Amino acid sequence: MQQLSQILNFAPGAPALEKAVSEEIHEVSKGVTSPEQARQVFEKLEPLIKTYRADQDLAIACGLLLEKQRITKGMRIIWNDLCSLYPEDLTALRMLMRWYRRDQQTAAGIEMIAEMFPDSWYSLEQAHKAILGLAELKAWEEIDQVMACILVLHSQDRPIRMKYIKILNEQSRFAEAAKIADSVEGQSSMGQASQDLLGSVNRCAATMQKHNRENAADVIADIIDMADAPRPLRSSDRVVFFSGQLGTGGAERQMTRIACAFKKLHADGDPLGRDPKVWVKHATAAKGADFYLPLLKDNGVDTRILAEERDVALAELEDVSDDIKELLELLAPDVLRHTCMLVKMFREDQTDVAYLWQDGGIVQSAIAAILAGVPRIVTSFRGLPPNLRPNLYRDELPVLYAALARLPHVTFTANSQKAATAYEEWLSLEAGDVIVVPNAIPHVLADGDDSDHAYWADILDASHSCTKTVLGVFRFDQNKRPLDWINMAARLLKTRDDTRFVMLGNGALMADSQALVKELGLSDRIFIAGIRSNVGFYMHRADLLVHLAEMEGLPNVLIESQLAGTPVLATPAGGTDEVVFDGVTGHILSDATTLPLDELDQALERLLSDEDALARLGASAMMQSGDRFSVNTILGRTTEIFNSTKVDT
């Protein structure tokens, strides 16, 4: 992404655009709804943008058009520049804070808000702006702190109260919202939307009181207890996989792999086959959330994306009792929306088995599967539970899981023993209540397409003196530590210059990683390849794979690397020691929470210095992986779970 100064014309001598024209462009940019439309509008305006001196309306319009093209790289920098240029512009502030949250930099965003609006605790003007930014960051505690003073100092201000009521409603804090709603004056003269909001929070607060609930998440247990019994299981053929999206993560890859394998066996008439469907919340291309969509379609797996389906009103759920509907209204807006949609979809599909993947996907779909009477519900936990990963925690999860654990037709699974044990401890379950179903891994092929061969040729050309290759395959986020990975490579390259480092993947820290490589001056030794479909192509050409995750489930990439005969150097995150045998197929570091840098550097140097040892580790890795993770083995185990209740298992 170019810098803002390269996109907009800030030259003092450039002609000024008529105010009416720039305002019109701003309005047009707000009305754009699709990436293609945004691109077309931007291209038409580009000559004008380059010719005339940018003013606020033109600059913000430019930012919105880039945003709506679903461009991700460099957008936080652009909105930061726009916010600095136009500190009073609320769109720039809102979009900047949104990018701080997307880039997992919430703390930095909160700090910036505090610096921009230091008097927000008593200044009504600053409070409005601070709350807008904090809401984008989902910094609820900070909003509460601001409002604790503002509500006292500005007891008659209706707009700030309505803004806070809306925020409380989004968090399902109905009793607090209703208390503030009582102090809002002139309600009869307000617009319909505002009156509807006040009516909703008062109604929900009354329902909470009626059911003697203080936390809205607790009503999930009531909903599940009041639901009808599931339909009898006559067959486990109609399986619906549900998850949040179809991005490049290990869970998405595994879900896609299992669904496609079931479909192929079903088409071949194999008794192990099933007729699966895959439903996801969204598959946004700009975020890479559609990565596995083409593969599912190529394999004939029916795929539905809820973001592309029409919303289903609560009143449309004719088979759901009024008492349950009353409680459903208390659910978080996203959970309510997807529950309504999925109840209807599960009923129409007559789903036999709802196979629900990852905590985020489970919270959006499990209630619907219960209400729709799905005979078998199987959850697939991936990685450690949310109590150990606060960024993924939702109040609904422990309540939901405790209620599901009581139902015989619901089975919990995890892809590693470490994850299973962690969930059992968190939920106070008995050992073995969470069944371990390892990841299914097919043969890792060395084949690549033309782009892989061309890219690899460029790598070899740029690093022609190197004789060793170290590979990293991961999502570029804080958990996978891409910046630590790059710094590890830089430290090794200070003492030996015979090694190249290749990184595959994408994510929030991609731009930061690219900038660090450039800053270190190591673009001819560290290569960031982005997302690559043929990962095996690179694994078969690597001497060692290094994985520095802080938290993991059962890491696919470590299994695949060993199947390719490439040994592993990894942290002991999650189920790593269930995959890698220390000293036999690779080396496991002593700690995952705090990266042991000296130990890491020494292990990397030692492994790369002994070609014979690397070869032995690689050969052993290939042999040890074997049938444990074969697709048919895992399909067979999964089918057994589909056909049995918890009592049976």
C-alpha cells in the first residue's frame, strides 16, 4: 500500500477543489456498497484526486473507497494519518480504532484515545468522541469509567445517555440500560428507532427479573432445559459442519479436509462416506476468509454462507414456544441472529448430525441445533479453552458448555489430549468426557504449480550461496510470533550466512513482519511468501521447520512437516509433544509461554550444523507419523462418534 501522501495531493500550489464537489464525493463514498463499485469509483476519481489539493471531505472519501475495496495492507497507517490531519473527523477516528482492534492492538488504541481526549471524564464533547473510539475497540470497562462521571456531571444530556444505553444493550447489560433509560427525558418526542431501543431494554430487563437472572448469558441454560427432546437418529448421513469462516487456519483446513473426504467416499458408495454440508458465518474475501471455499466447491460439498442469507426474525420460528422466544431475545445480537437463521436451516435440512467447530462457531450454532431437534451434536474444540485465551473468551461459553454437557446426544471432542484435558478441567468434567480425535493428514506431496516453481527459483537466485532452508508456516499473529521468528533468523545470520528462511502465511502482523525484514536488510535471506496452497512443495525443500507458537491445539503443520520428512524445532505449545517426539523426530523447547531465546538459538545452530542428524530426524519423522493421522482412520473414528451417544462412548 502506498503512503497517504502518494495517493492524495497535499502540494500548497495545487488548485483547490470546489467545496460542493468534495462534499458530493464524500457522500458518494459513503454510499458505495461493494468492493467492485469502490474500485470503479476510485479509478474514476483518481485523476481528480491527483490534480486537486486534498481537503477533509476528499481525503476521508479516499480512505473510505480504499477501505471498501477491502484493502487491508497499510490501512491502519492511512487512517492514522487521516486522524492526525483531521482530528475532529469522527469517521477517521472510528476507522482507525477499528484497525487497532483488527490488528490485535487494542491496548495501544485505548492509550491513543486517552491521549486524544484527556478530559473525556468531564467534557461532554470529548466524551462523545472518546466513547465512539472505545466502542470500536470494544473497550467496555473504559467506557464505563468515562460514563460514571459524565452521567453525574451532565445529568440532563439525552444523546450521551442514548449512546450509552445502546452500548449496554450490545453487551446484554439490560438492567443497567433500563435504569439509565428511566432518566431519559422527552421519550415520547424521540424517533422510532430510539423508542424501540428503550422499549427493548426495558422489556429485556423485565424478562431478566422474571427469571431471576443477573447475567443474560445464564438464560442459555434455561433455553436448553426448556427445549424439546431431539428427533430420533435414523441415519448419520446428513452431516452439517459449522464454523465461523473458511480462512487459512489449521482448523478450517482440517474441517474442509474431513468434509471433502466424506463427500468423496459417499460418491464412491463407500459405507464410510457421508453427504456433508458446510455452513459458515462469513467468507469475506478481503480477510482471506474464503480460502477453502473453492476446494469445497470443487469437491461438490454444498456450502452456505450465513452473511449471504436473509435474516430470520424471531417471530418466524413457529415451532419455538413463546417462553423460549422471550429468553432468546436476551441473547447477544450476533448469537440471536445466527440462532434464528440456523434453527430454520437445520429444520429444513433435517440435519442428522451438527458437527460444530471451534468455540466461536459453537456459540453461534449449538442453541439452534438444540431447538431444531438435531439428533446428534458433536463439538470440535481446537486448541486450549477460552479461559486460557482471554481474547477468545465469551460469557456465554461456560454456561453453554455446562448445559450441553448434561445432554446425552451431545458429544465433546478435541484434536489433542492437552486440549481435551484443559477443557475438562475448565468445565469440571470427568477425565475422558472430551474425546480425542486427532487431525487427519493426507500424504504431503512435493508437487507445486507454476507460481510455486517460479517463486522458488527467485528465492534460490536471491540466496544462491545458501545451502540450508528453514521454513515457517503459520498465521501472522501474536500467538504464532512471526516477529520473534524473524529476529531468530537475524541472530543466526550474524554467525553463519549459509541459511535462507522462508515464511508462509498471512495475518494481522504481515505488514509488520515485512517491515522488520526490510529494516534488518535481510530481504535476500528472509522471504515472506504469503499464502501458498501447495505447502508440501516448500516442506519437501526445507531442511528444518521452526514453529514458535505460544498456544496450540494439535498443530497440523508439525504433522505435515514430519510426513514430508522435515524435522521440527518447536515450542511445547498444546499437543506438540503428541506429534513431535523430542530427540527422535525433532526438538521441543522447554517453554511456550516465555520464549527461551538462548535455548532456541542454540538448538537452531546445533541442528543446522549436523546434516547427518537432520537426515536421521527427518527419516524418523516420516516413519513415526504413519497411519496415526491417516484420513480413513480419522473418518472411521468420527463416524463412530456420529452414531453413538455419550453413554455409548
